[in-house]
Amino acid sequence: MLEVRGGNPLGGTVQVRGAKNLVPKAMVASLLGETPSVLRGVPQIRDVEIVTGLLELHGVRVTPGVDGQQSDGELHLDPSDMAQGSIVDIDAHAGSSRIPILFCGPLLHSLGQAFIPDLGGCHIGDRPINFHLDVLRQFGAEVDKTSGGIMLTTRGRLQGTKVELPFPSVGATEQVLLTAVRAEGVTELRNAAIEPEIMDLIALLQKMGAIITVDTDRVVRIEGVDTLRGFIHRALPDRNETASWASAALATGGDIFVEGASQPELITFLNVFRRIGGEFEVEETGIRFRHPGGRLTSFALETDVHPGFMTDWQQPLVVAMTQAEGLSIIHETVYENRFGFTHALGEMGAQIQLYRECLGGTPCRFGRRNYQHSAVVSGPTELTGTRIDVPDLRGGFSHLIAALAARGTSQVHGIELINRGYENFLDKLLGLGAEVAA
Ligand code: EPZ
């Protein structure tokens, strides 16, 4: 439990390193190489620990980089002795991570089989994996449901195929990339996701020897090759963590320099940040975010796949919306159930109403189904501290921001969920002058 005394503006510098939504995938990609890989900018977060353990279960040697400490964020990954892990261990180890599903392609190529435990992940929708399994079957894998998960096998070499995704799913796109690069022949993927983390994974696969093209209509073509070598790669910075700290600056009336932040991946976020009334300066080594004083402006927002407004950015920003003047509208079009976190904000005094309608721009997949996937926030409202139970990673961070913006003290329970994706967030909060005590 974390005791948080709110009401003080956050000020100072935080550092962001490699993106949580790329680094674990890059680690899995090392399985495809005939030689060891080196990954740089690796943050010390739970998701990295889980994938490290899963790789070691499959015989991969994962060792910290240069000075033997992982503090400088360098990992050496040597897959030379890769072998099938024991099902019991994999099941026990995977925990709540969803990354195990991305082991399928590489393990099928090298071992002819893969076991995937039933997956966890944040409670922001039922997080299906139907696209993944359909794709793997199209490559020629046998997919059998077992009691604790899914067993996949392949008799011959996986075959390149033509795939069209019903929705530009990031995970399913990664599934295709990690499987197609060593399949026989060419794979064509239509309606691919092209998030910055996807493009960084493509860059890393290209370094390994893969041949991947991305067309203007988001059709990705992969020419399968027989062998790939290890990569040396620095992960792109975490745009979602950057946006979280920017929202914290806005919600607490603060001034935060995010060292390592990169503007190109944040263009859409920065436009919204400016429209609300926030100020930012892009510098060589990062981006400075601050609340210039005065009122924040309410606005209408629709989340979307890249280059739209990223769904992971809306939860922390909703807290800033509670301090904006007037009515703000958010239409969440990527996940059907990503406003659960607003319940706790309501208990702190926020005025937030959820709707089943698609409020805002274009009707989405969830319209007229029973999903409360639009929110209207009326502000400004004063927030007061209370007991908070963290629901998921991004919702949890938004609860922390709310507690920091609130008058009085909050008791935040379940903060280990935040450890999954925010490196050293307690030290960072203390460094920004937050009055928190574990
Ligand atoms: C990745 O999740 C990210 N996680 C998410 O970040 C991010 O919100 C999401 O992409 C969208 O950008 C990681 O990279 C580890 P999807 P992913 O497949 O790949 C539906 C965070 O906070 N779908 O693009 O699981 C799905 O239900 C996390 O860092 C299917 O229907 O997301 C959802 O509605 C949260 N069937 C939509 O696609 C499938 O087989 C988008 O999911 C797969 C997905």
C-alpha cells in the first residue's frame, strides 16, 4: 500500500527508457537468431522479468550487459541451447503476462512445438487471441486446446500465407511478423498495425536479415528466409510512460522534464496536450511538460490505432480532464471496457458519466452493444483523497495521478500492478517532490 498526500505540483526530471510494448517482443525475437543478440535501453519492469524467465525456461541465456548490472539497460540473449521448456514451469511462470502468445512462431520454427498457458493481462476487455490462433493455423500449425493452455505443433516447415486482420491488432501483427520471417515463401498481411513499436520490431528483424516491406495501405509483406542472425538494437523510448508523466504535470499543475522522450512518436498526444492548455518544449535530450497556470480547456477525444490518439494515453489524461473547465468527451474505440478506472475517480469527487453510445466521431465496433465505451467528464471538480484499489496498469497510474492532484491523503492498494510497466515509479515520484510513503 502506498500512502499519497496530494495537492503539491510535481516538478523535476524523470527518465524514460525502452518501450514496455517493444522490449519484451524484441527479447522474443532473439529466439529467431542463430547467434546471440544485444538489446539496449531495457527498463527494469515486471514484464521484462517475466519474459527473461520464460526465455531461460527454453534454454536461452539472458545476461545483463556491459558492467554485469542491468542498470545500464543492456541485455545479452543467447539462444544457442534453446530447448522446449516444461509445460508446468511455463504455466507457473507466465503469470499475468500476454507475451507468451508471441513465443509460438519462433518455437515452432526451432522446435516444431510450443505450449502457451492461458493468458492474463489487464482487465480492459476480454483480450481474445482468436486472430493469433487463426494466423498460426494459416501458417500450417496444429493448434490444440489443452487444460492449462494451448499446445501447438508443426510437422514440416511453416508456410507463408495471406492474412487480413479484422482489426489492426498490434499483437496479431507481431504474431505474423515473428512467424513469417522464417516461414517458406512470402506472407502478405493486410490491415496491419503500424504502431511505432511495430516499426521498431520490423527494424530489429531487418537487422537480423529479414526482408519486410510496409506499403502505404498498411499491407505488410514478409519474404521468409532460412536463417536469421542475432541483432544489436536500442529499443525506442516509451511514449506511453512519457504521456503518463505529461498528464501528471497537467493534473497537478506541475512542470516535468521527461528525459529520453521522443517527439515523432508523440505528435498526436502533443497536439491534444497543447489544446487542453498545457505547454511543452522539445529539447535535444527529452521533452518538458508544464501547466502554465490558469484554467485547462475541455475537449472531445477519440482513441484510435496509430497514428490516432493511443488508447493507453487516455486513462492518465482523463485525470487532467477532471480539472478542465466544461465538458470533455472521450470515445474509446480500441478496447470495449477501458473506463473501469473512472469509478475510483468518481469516489474522489470527479464528475464522470459513462455511455454505451459512440460519443464523438465515427461509430465504432462497440456501438449499440452493451459496452460503456464513451465518457463525459465535467470539470473542474476538486478531488479528495480516499482508499484506491489499482485496477490495471494504466488505470493504476491514473489513480496515482488523481491521488497526487487530490486534497488530503489517499491509500493506494495494488501498486505492484504499476511495476509491470513503469520503471522505478516510486523513486521517480519522490524525485518529483511527491509526498508518498510505501
Ligand atoms: C498492445 O496490446 C499493447 N500491449 C496495449 O498496451 C495497447 O493498448 C494495444 O496494443 C493497442 O495499441 C502490449 O504491447 C504488451 P491489440 P494487444 O491486439 O496487442 C482485439 C498497455 O497498457 N483483438 O491491438 O493485446 C482486442 O480485443 C497495454 O501497455 C481481438 O479481438 O492489443 C482489442 O479490442 C494495454 N482478437 C483490439 O483487438 C485478437 O486475437 C486491440 O488489441 C487480438 C486482439
